[in-house]
Amino acid sequence: MNTLRILLLLLVALGSSLRAAEPQPPAYEFRPGSFDGTGKWFLGREIAHFMSHQGAPWLERQERELEEAPARLVAALGLKPGQRVGDVGAGSGYLTWRMARAVGPTGRVYANDIQPEMIAILKTNLAVRGITNVVPVLGTSTDPGLPDNSLDLILLVDVYHECDHPWEMARRMTDALKPGGRLVFVEYRGEERWIPIKPLHKMTAAQVRREMALHPRLEFAENLTNLPRQHILVFRRKAADGPGGPGDGSAPSTAPAPAASAVADPRAP
């Protein structure tokens, strides 16, 4: 009996030491912010309002071909037939159908959004093009709802800076990747003031890398700069999650605050 008690005490002590060794992400902060921001801050960055479904026409603007070069982006991703990929914050499906064609009929795209109205718009745009290898996924602000350990790549285009819970979202996206799978952030370059996008809707490469460094299962792979105005920041899920297991530590602590609101204003200044 005493031996069993000692073993239990040792297990409790070991569990406590492992938890203490886990990386503890910083807390979200709530303080006055800018007109375009939520007043919620993470690692010194104010989180931007997300665009409501009423702004969907802006996602389909003709100028986007010139400003963002979507064909060049999809080519840079190196998608292969048969791959399973995710489009998080897919919106109207502007990149979704392009990705769907790249992975072909044997592949699959999980197109995520947190607004049912955006999902409806996406379905319409896919139907018009005859795209059938896309699975629409209604997620939440903390979980994109993607299948665990199954995706070759997850793409976020002009989305991550608007995530109300960036740490939680990054953790769950990492869960969804296969070992070796890629997590790709496309963001307007915050280092370049000339780019005509509101400041909160840009990110520097350093800021994205700083935030992803909180996730020990991810490693930085490359920063592609072949787009006119955006970074392509590529991270990779490590082949092994390490002795600490699949977790990335505890979630950031938060003080009670109102839910982030959606605004219909386009992100252009």
C-alpha cells in the first residue's frame, strides 16, 4: 500500500514538473485601441476587426488580380494532385476554387469560415465553377473545425491578423496538419508603408514569426516575397512533437471582454 502511495506521489510530481516546463503564452490584453481595432492585444499587436459577409464583393474585386497575383500564390504553394488542404477564412472562396483545381478531383479542400453567410456565398461561387472537391466548414473563433493530423497544407490569406484568438487558432491548425504539413500565412507587408492597406490589416514577418514561436510543434520554413504586396510566410509542423506531447502549453489567460464585432468596411484605407 505504501509503495502504491509513493508511486502516485511521484506521478503527481512528474506531471507538475512537465506542466511547469510547458511554454506559457502571454495573456491577451484589453485596452483602448484604434478605430479599426478590437481593443484586444496580443504580443504588442492590436487584433483587427474581421470583415463581415457584407464586404464579400471587395474580396472579388477585379483589382485583386493585379494587387495580389493569386495564380502566382497558388503556384508558389506547390500543391499536388490528391493532397488534402485547408483554406482558413476562405470568405467568398476566392482562393478556394483555385486550390481545388490544383489538388484535382482526387484531392480535397476544407474551406473554413466563421460566418454562415460567407459559407453560403462560397458555396454559390463554387457551384458556378463546377467545383465539387471542397468541404465547407463553419468554424469558431477558437477552432477552425479541421480534421486532426490529416492536412498537407493550411492557407490563411489576409486572415490571421483578424483572428480574435490567434494562439488558439494556431494551435488547432497545427493539430490539423500532418507531421511535415505546412501552415502558410499570406499577409500584406507591414514593413512597407506605401502599401495602401490600413495598418492593422498588415503584419510584419517578424511579428508573425514571434507569434508562431509560441508553438513548439512548428518550425519556420521560409518567407517567399514574390507577391506584389504580401509576404508568404511558411511554417512546418515538425516530424515529431517531442517529449512534451502534442500540446503547445496552456491557452493565454484573458479578462472578460465583449466578443469581437464584424465590420463591413473594406480593409483598404
